[in-house]
Amino acid sequence: MSISQVNGNDRLRAAMAAQAMRTSGAYAPTAAPTRQPDSVSLSDSARSLSAAHKAVAAAPAVREDRIAALKAAIADGTYSIDSRQLARAMAKKLDIIG
């Protein structure tokens, strides 16, 4: 481990010299550049996508009209299930068929 050769007087002289440079004008701090305000511009497709997203978010999660129609069909006995179509849909969901 080496010991620094700079003693307290050397540090004091360096600080005084730096202060003298600041006050004499030799050291002139630069002015900060003026900042331009931030701005954003959206494309037409981004605006359309945003509008579509808002429309979907505003739509109800449950389709009451469809539920009422199914309940009525079940109640009067007219609701039927196509077993082949159901099997295809299940197989497709499970990725058994393409």
C-alpha cells in the first residue's frame, strides 16, 4: 500500500486555484440547452386499434340475449346438440384434428 504524497497544503492550494479560476471567468460553466417539449404522434392504424380495443373493453362479458335464447330453447324442449359437430369442436380444441 502506498501513501499519497499530497498533503493538506497541496490540496488547499489546488482548491484555491480552482476557486480563483471560477471567479476570474477562466472557468465559465456552460448554460444548459433549452429542452424541447416531448411529443407523441400516433399513426392512423394505432388510433384504429385503440378504438377497437376500447369497443371490446366496453362490450359486456356475458351476452344476456344469447343466454335468454338458450334458456328458452331448453325450457320448451327445442334445444338440440349436434353430437358430431360437438366432437369435431372438442377434437379441434385438443388439437387432435387440424
